[in-house]
Amino acid sequence: MDIGIDNLEGPEIAAFLACHLDDMRASSPPESKHALDLEGLKAAEITFWSAYEGGELVGCGAIKELDRHSGEIKSMRVHDAARGRGVGSRLLNHLITTAQARGYRSLKLETGSMAFFKPAHALYRKHGFRECEPFGSYEADPNSLFMELIICR
């Protein structure tokens, strides 16, 4: 699998992210949807990666720098056809390795709390993430689950 920084200019990633947003709208109430659109992902504090296997887009993920010691995972997604093949784990490992290289002490995320998100919860837990309190501008919300990986103390 090849994972590289994506400038978010191509039609393939735009369509992939549109599907991601459609899933989030279908799975979360509007007030609890925190997925960023294409323009939101182009913010200076966000680095976005796409993952390809055999020339096919299989996944994506991003890190938003919260401060010099922590980051937030954004827009983590694996193509439906690539699920169950370890793509999510490899992509998440890439994000964790990047966070370590940046010297972050923690990597956080917000995801939905509904059944649709259970596979994501399991993936994050498998990689050491644990539930935490809301962070940044997030507020407590029964539709959100907040998680954190402590990288170093």
C-alpha cells in the first residue's frame, strides 16, 4: 500500500470524501456531524494522506495539529471494497508514526457513538486509543465518542 500526502485537488479523492460526508450525514444528527468538507480539509493545520493499492484509492486520513504537543485524526475512511484487509490499521499506523515524528504527546479523535461506528471504535482500541473527555471546541454529546492515544508523557 502506498500512502502519500494528497493536495485534495483530484476528482477521485473529492468523490471519495463526498461519500464519507454522505455516510456521516446518514449516521449522525446534523448537530453532531463533525466531519470536514473538502475545503475544510485544506486548512493549513491539516495534513491529508490518501492510500492506494494497485493504483486504486483504498483509504484516507488526516491529522489536524491542535497545538505543538497534540493532533487530531480527521476524515479516516477505508473504501467499502477494501474493508477487512488491514487497510485501516496500516493507515492508522501511518498517522500514529507521523504524530510520533512530530513529537506529539497525544493523538485524539472524535467519532460517532452509534452502531455504524463500532468497527472504527474497535480499530482505535486495538491501536491503544482510550475514551477521553471532549477536547478543543467539542462539547459533551451522546452522539460522539472521544478517544486519545497517549504517545509519550
